[in-house]
Amino acid sequence: MLRPRIPVNPLPTGIVTPLAQSVTTSDVEPRHESSPTAAAPNAPARTTVQLTPGSVVALAAGGGAVVLVVGAVLVSMLLAVAITGVSVAVIAVVLRLLIKDLQKGR
């Protein structure tokens, strides 16, 4: 019941392709280039970016703003971690004192 039934095909049906024949080197003719010394095409010249004094100031101001924003984000994350650490430490001290008081009451 659970055995797979594989169909048996004693004779191939369809188009049978013959085996490929090997080619000898005498049958191959050499290919001649029309111009063997042809130079490769030149890449198009890139346009150069010309920076004016105003654009240099704008780039410097933009870079400074990015540095300030990233610095503020990193400092705020560090402050959040520090506050969390201090609050966990305070909770640990309070719990320790409460456990000591409960043990003394016995």
C-alpha cells in the first residue's frame, strides 16, 4: 500500500540524439582579426566637481551637524544605560535590606 510504484519503461519513447562527434584540430580554421592593433575605446571623461567657497562652508557645517547629532544620540544612550544601572543597584540594596529584616524577625 505504501510502496511507491515506479513505472517501468523498457524502450525509450521520443527522439534519441546521437553522441557528439569529436572535432580534430585540422578541421578548425584559424580566425583572422581584421585589425589586430585596434585600441580599446576610451571611457567617457568624468565631470569634475568644482567646490566654491560657499559649498565648502556648507559641507563643513553639514559634517559638523552630523557629528553633533550622532554625539548627542550616543551620549543619551549612555546616560540611559547609566540610569538603568543605578536604579537596579538601588533596588538590589533595598531588597537586601528587606530580606535581612525579614530574617531578623524570626
